[in-house]
Amino acid sequence: MKSNVNSYMRTYWLNFSIVFLTCTLFLPLQSCQEKKTPEDILIGKWFMESVQHIGYENGVAIDNHTDNYNPNQWTILFKQDGTGKEFRDEGNNYLFSEYPFFWGVNEGILEIWDTKDNLGHGIYISMPFTVSDNVLTFEYTSEAKLGWYEYYLDGGRYVYNYEQYYETSWFLRRQ
């Protein structure tokens, strides 16, 4: 009986030692792999899944809607050299748009700029973003704009002052 217990214990310790040495030798190799930065993960083609728009007037949401897109209807390509292209299919074979841009990441903020918009002005947008291997989201809040309008009611003149801004959230998937 004594030899069976010793045999069992030897087998147990031998198996334990093999597992322990295997883990000790091979687990550190995983940590040696180079970790990808958010910039590295961004590189590639992404398709727009949806865009949510929330409009505010004097801090109160007055408009909240989401636009959903089919794959290849709106695609964004981030290239490794800091350039990119936005492709939009406007719904028929004749209106396909392609917009080049420059991009970079600065302290967790995605910065996108273009040389000129359709009015000849330069465009610059910076927004926080999150990215994983398959999902990219970024959010943009516009600058607040002050406005007013006046109206007449029952012989009186009234002026209504307001502040408007909007928040836009983009949800993209890897293509």
C-alpha cells in the first residue's frame, strides 16, 4: 500500500512540475509581443454603422435621431502615412464622393483636418475616440452658437434668445 501512495505522489509532483515549468517558460513570451497603439489599430478601412445626432437649445435636447448605414455606403480609410479618405455612396451610381483628409492622434484625441471644404475653407475637427480591433467610436460637440429671433404677439414685441449646439457620435466597424 505504501508503494502505491509513493507512486501516486511522484506522478502528481511530476505532472505539477511539468505544468509549472511550462507556464513559467511560455507565459512571459506573450508579454513580449508588441502592443498596438490606438494609431496602429485605426489604420485600415472602417464602415459607418450609424451616426447619432442630438441638438440642444439652451441646454435642453430638442432633436435626437440616429442615421443607420449599409456597409460601403459610408467608408473611412485611415492610412499609415497620416492621410485618409472618406467614401460616400449617395444612393445611386452617379453620386459617389471621395474626400481626402489628414489625421493624427494627440493625447487620446483624434484630429482630422482637410486642406479645403467646398467653400475653400480649411476644416479641422478634434474629438475623443475609442478603438478596438473591430469597433471605432468618436464624438464631436459643436461650438455653441448664440441666436435670437423676435416676434409680435397681441401688440407686444418679444425677443427670444437662445444658445444652440449639437453632439454627434459616430459608430464604425472594421471592414
